Amino acid sequence: MMIWDQEKIKSFLPHREPFIFIDEILAIEGTQKIIAVKKIEDSEDYFKGHFPGNPIMPGVLIIEAMAQASVILFSLDRPHIATMRPDYYLGKVKAEFLAPAHPGDQLIIESNKVKFLDNAAITDTLAKINDRIVAKANLVFSIQRK
């Protein structure tokens, strides 16, 4: 059950096509947790080369989807910062990739708040397809006001 569509998501993220990797928000638990969806379409350009005959969503793009969900969660926690449209910089990633993501899959991304400050944030994230975890990551990013 979608609670936010991509237009609402764009009001929180600085990203735009073709580099927006959140299609819907399914759930928001206060400022502690967000559940988002990335619909993996076979028409996405990166599948032409990653890999012909066996297309797999690149791990770096799964991390980017996790980071975008985390930025939305941060924005809900710190709206006074988010309204200034700061720049977000991913600083440290500790990730594990457990299974591939293919065209036609729906990547369910769960981002959980670990610690948020006005200029930095830490989240624990999971990416699932159905109930199978395909990736998990601890993300540390900075927030730079313009």
C-alpha cells in the first residue's frame, strides 16, 4: 500500500531521472524507520552492460537506493535542515550483498535511524526482494548546508 508517490518523494530528494531510485514509500514509522520501493525495470540503461544475457542491478545502485531512502528519513527527522535543500554526501558504507536483483524484481528498502545530527547521519538499511535479504548496509553521510 503506497503512502507516497514519486512526486512526493521528489519534494524531499534532490535527485531526478535517471538517478532517482525510489519509486514509492510504503511505510513511515515516525522518524525511526522508512520502507521504500525501487521497481527494477528491464528498460533501465545499465542492464545493457551489467551483464548482457544475465542482467543484474549493480550493487552501487542498490546502495544509492538505500542512501536515498535514508535521506528521506533524515528529512522527516530534521525538517528545519531539509527545507534548506542541503547537499548530502555518503561518507562511509559498510555493505554486504547476499543475492542479485534482476529486472522485474521489486526492491523493498528499509532504512532505520541509528543516529542523526544536524550535519551527519547514520542509518542501518536492508534491501529485500520478497522476504529474502539481498543487501544490507550501514551508511554514514554528511549534510552540508549551502
